[in-house]
Amino acid sequence: MSGGGEGRTPIITFDHVTKVYSLPAGDVVALNDVSMDVLPGEFIAVMGPSGSGKSTMLNLIGCLDVPTSGKVFIKGHDIRTMADTDLTRLRRDHIGFVFQQFNLLPLLNVVENVEFPLILKCGRKECGLKAYEVIRAVGLEEGLDTHTPSELSGGQQQRVAIARALVNDPDIIICDEPTGNLDSKSGATIMEVLASMNQRGKTIIVVTHDPKIAAFARRTLELLDGRIV
Amino acid sequence: MIFFEFAKRNIRLHWLRSLLAVIGITIGVVAITSMGILGNSLVLSISNTLTSVGDTIVITPHTSFQNFGGGSSTSGISERDVEQIRRSSGSNAVIPVYAGGDRIAIGRDVGAATIYGLDPKDIPLLLEVVNGTYIRSSSGVMVGSRIAEEFNLKLGSQITIGSDDATAVRVVGILKERGVGFDINPDFGIIASDQWFSERYGVSSYDQVIVKVKNLDEIDRVKSAIEEKLNRRETTVNVLDTRAILEGILSAFNQIKIFTTAIGGISLIVAGVSIFNVMMMSVTERTKEIGVIRSIGTQKSEVLKMFLDEAIILGLIGSLVGGVLSFAGGYAVSQIMLQTTEYLFVPSSLINILYGMLFGVVTSLLSGIYPAWKAANLNPIEALRHE
Ligand SMILES: Nc1ncnc2c1ncn2[C@@H]1O[C@H](COP(=O)(O)OP(=O)(O)OP(=O)(O)O)[C@@H](O)[C@H]1O
Ligand SMILES: [Mg+2]
């Protein structure tokens, strides 16, 4: 399965979504009446200047936050009506997160980091995909499995992070500037890994400032002042 | 169990401050437990000693400053007073006692002993013989178990009593060990007949009268009857009953115990604060990590558990070490202060170890609740942005 064919039910729907942060100095409108659909298997790049609302949009897709008004549907669920427990479960089972700062758990080694979501999901390591298989699939050399994150290069850490995002076999992978802390060469390899995951049917959304990175995607959303342009 | 593993690794990573928190808990547990053990052992040893004198009323002469210079008339309890006491006591046994101290010599060994003069008829009511017989006439004496041990006295041994006009007596019986009592302390004493005592020392008034009350409920009645008879015009005797004395001592001990337990409680509170502190530091330092695990699908309750685990591990280690230490400490203190550890190995003493450890764990758990709750309820987005 590949590509986002027309006529399929969207996996992500934004319906007139507005997100307002109330600050003492006044309200900040981070997203302003955004409507969009994302079909299963799409590879989307989100671009825009700093402060345009890219991370805010990603947080809503990742069920880490709820809109101030409007509706966000993830896999058909209206996230504003869901309890925290259900949102957490949705993140765990259907969404993979890749961060700019890699965000691996320093107390755990490579394999343990990748196994962590598996254990969250089924209480033990043996379920769904095998941690080792996923680690190989993102192209991390075998000798590094028992290393701690601090012993790895940025590119290696980001591969581990992608493996961790993939291990529960999610439908959506969201990446907030995944190559922001990498040189252009390892950035490109990371994007190749993501593209190959997209080949296998994952819906991928990448926030980036870099047009070369955005070129890997098949659709680009431009945000400006909280609106899609 | 991954959360338990997490907690373990975090403790290992920050071993120094974890160690300090553990030491705090250990001190608290040891304080509470050893005070409990010591208090209980004291109470047990005292009550053990006192049960042998049971329900006894002890009447001693009342000495006041006026009487001191006033000659010999009021220095004891006269035969007439004893008669009054007998009448007030009904069918209960009334045992008048002569008592005095004197030098003694056994062969070359010299020393001092308390010497009691008792009517041979009364002796079986008060004392038990383990070896030999009760005295029947004025010729023999019985000796307490400790003095027998000290001077290596056997049946038939001869004791010389007094230094100037010494008299020799022969041991006919050795008494069972009795412990400290409020009436007489025969373990280090020599028991002679009243006749021998009054002839030897030329006294006719008694130093003490013991009333053995058969029925517990009668104590107060008998006591007030005696007081009414003898102390009507002026106080001539003090009337004490052992039950009241026992209760007084136990309540004093209980107060000490409350005090020491309070000290233990305070150290546990201090330990709790230190665990709280360690946990809050842990939460602050790991805010970003919490944001990460929350965003990749860890439930609030699981984060809560992870931090509570940490507090429980600290508490358990501290309590276990504290339990072991307080057992060892209780052993040492009992040995030193009570010369015996028999009161340590009874359930009512050992339960204190369990209580102490329970307090330790509960304190740690309580101090961990707020930090853990805080960690669990962090906003994942803000936690992720935390540096
Ligand atoms: N937690 C928050 N509280 C208050 N205001 C916020 C918060 N998060 C974001 N904002 C504001 O919302 C707006 C959009 O922020 P957002 O992080 O989505 O931008 P961005 O496009 O990701 O920018 P960047 O490229 O710098 O990461 C900004 O003006 C920002 O200040
Ligand atoms: Mg951003």
C-alpha cells in the first residue's frame, strides 16, 4: 500500500481549528481557523516562519493539546471529547513522535529506548514488532544496541528515535524539525529513512525550515501567522 | 516493571542524595523502634519482677523530721499496732518483719547483708525454698540465691553475723530467686527467725508489716481500714500497695515511651522532608524526560507509579537497614541496661521493629505522593520545552 488515493477517509481532519494561548500580555493566536484533511499514507512537509504555528499544529495532531475552538479528528476521534487516558492511549498506539532534540531517555540504552513503547503497550517486550528488527530497519549498526544515547552521534540518536516512534506500528509519524540538529548529510539519510517508512504506508508529517528537506515530501503546507497559505 | 527499573536506575544515578535520604529514614526507624523495644523490655522486666509480690500492702513507719530527734519511741511499728493491723485485715495474712543490715563473715570472706527476722510460720507465705528446708526454730537461717552464689553458701555453711559480739548461724535453706520487690529483697539477704532477730539486736518494734491480700478487690478496703486505725490522730505509718506502685511506675514508663517515640517521630518527619526534597529535585531535573515519556504514550498513573516506586525503594532500604540496626541496637541496649535479652525475643518487643519499618515506608510513601502527583500532572508540551 502506498500513496494517498482520492476518496479515502482522512486520517487527520482539522475543522476550523483555532488555538489561542492566553498570556498576561494578551492573547496569542497560534492557529487561526485552519481547516485541512490528511489522507492515510501522505507525506507532508509543514513550512513557515518562526512563530507561524507549525509546532502548535503538530501538537494538536499528536493529541498533546486540544484546540480552543473547532474540531480535530484523529482516526475519526474528536480529540476534544476524549479523556487524557484515551488521548494518551491514542498517542501510544497510533502516533509516533520524532523530536528535534532526539529526546531519548538517558537512563536507558538503545534497545531499551526502542522497547519502551512496546512495554507501555503490552507490559512486556514481546508484542508487535521486534525492537531489533526496527533498529535494523532504520539502519543503525548492530554494535550500538547496548550503548546509551549519550554515546551516540546526533544522526544515530535520531535513528533510534525513529525506531522508537515506529515500534508500536503507528499510523502517523510526526516530526518537529527532525533534522534541525543534524548536518545536511545525516539530515538527508534521516529523511530517506522516513521516506522508506512512507513507502510502507505510514502517514508522515514533517515540520521543517529547509526546502531541501521539504522536497522529500509529496505535499507542502505553508503556514503564516497561524493560517495555511 | 519498567517503571520500577527506571526508579532503580535513577536512584543509582543520584546515589549520594538517595543515600542521604535513606540515612534519614534509617535514623527515624531506629529511633522509633529501639525506643519501643527498650520501653517494652523495661515494662516487661519491671512487671515480671513485681508480679511475684502480687497484691501486697506494705506498711512502714512514718518518719518525719519531728520524730527524728524525739528518741526511740516512734521508730518502728509496735506489737500493738500490728494487732490493730491484724484486726483491720480480716482473714488476710499479716506478716510483721524485722529488718536490718549487718556485717557477715563466711570463713575468710567478709561482707554485708540485709538480715530479716520473720516468724517461721509466716515464711512460706512469702518465700520459696529451692534447697533445704524452712527454718523451724531460732537455730538456723535461710539465705537468698544471689548471696548464696556470691559467698558460695551451701546447706550447712556457717555464717558469722556482726563484728563485735558476733553470733554464728547455720544455713538450713536456700531461697528461690525473687527479684526486686517492694516489700523485702531476700535475694541478697539472710532470713532468720523473729525470735533470733529480736534477741540478737534487742528490738521489739517491727520495721515493716506485710499484708498479703487474697482477693484483689479487697486491697482498697483493707488499706483504708488500716489507715483509719493507725493514722487517725497523726500519721504514724505509710501504707502502700504494690499494685498502685506498679501502676505508677508503668505510667511513668509509658510517659517516657511517648516522649521517646515522639523524638523518633520527629526524626521520621525530617527524613520525610528529605525524601520529599530528593523527589522534588528528581521531578524538576527530569521534567523534560517526563514530557518525552508522556508524549510517547505513558499514562499519568504510570508516571505516578514510577516516582512512587522511587520513594518506596528509598523507604524500604532505609527501613530494612533501620530494622536490622534497631534489632542489633535493642540487643545491645537490653544487654547493657537490663543484663538480659530475654525481653527482646518476645512478640511485644519484636512487633516494634515491624511498626518502625512500617512507619518508615509509610513516611517515604507520603513524602513521595506530592512530587509524584506533580510529575504525573505536568503538561507534556511544557515539560518537553523544559531544558
Ligand atoms: N505554551 C505556549 N504559551 C504561550 N504561547 C505559545 C505557547 N506555545 C506557542 N505559543 C505561541 O504561539 C505561536 C506559535 O508558536 P509555535 O511554537 O507553533 O511556532 P513555530 O511555528 O513552531 O515556530 P518555530 O519555527 O520557532 O518553532 C508563537 O507566537 C508562540 O509564541
Ligand atoms: Mg516549532
